[in-house]
Amino acid sequence: MPTAPAALRAAIYEALVADPGLQAALGGARVYDEPPPGAALPYVTLGEARISDVSADDAPLQEHQLTLHAWSRQGGHKEAHVITGALLQALDDAPLRPSGHRLVNLRFALADIRRETDGRTYHALLRFRAVTEPIA
């Protein structure tokens, strides 16, 4: 059985590459763990994760703080905002099924959209909070 973080990350990836709204915003299923060299913008990368044990009453629970990054160069902030909206639609309270684990909840926590120092690239950073428990 995969660990909860690995299973949740895989479930998020699968949900994102299958989401028609996100595919429309990105111009395809451009979701990467590590983008390939020369990847065309826009795209989304799976980012950092922080996992905490939040077990209570003998129930083994893990809290996951997950970061997604969206990268864009078209139309100023607009494209970055559209991609952010598509990510929220795809993931906030999504009924994902991580292998070997039950997703208790998955909630949007924070978004930060800014222009990078090159003056052309826009970067949206989105954070989600999830709680998982192993399936008995």
C-alpha cells in the first residue's frame, strides 16, 4: 500500500490531468511533477508538501498541506487567474480516492498570484489542506 502522501499526490495528479476545465485553461493536460525541458507555458506543477500527524481517539489521521504552482506568460494576470479558478474547481472538496486511504476532506487554503522578476512570467501558488486516514 502506498503511503498517504504518495497516494494523495497521485490522486490529485490524476484528477487534474482528467479535468476538462483545467485542460481548457492550460491548452492540454500540462500537469507535471517536474516539467520537461522546454515545456510550453502555461502549465501546473505539483509542489511542496507538509505532512503532520493529527491522530485523535485512536484514529490515525494525517494532515497534508499541499502546494500547486501555475505558470503563465499570456495576457497579464488574467491567464494565471483563470488557471487558479480551474484548479479550485477541480480540487476544492473533490471526492478523490487515494489508494489505500480515505480522504476525509480537501479544502482550498490560500492563493498568491504574482509577476515573476523577469517581468513576463506570472506565477500562481495555491495551497490546499487535506486530511487522510488509512482504510482498515
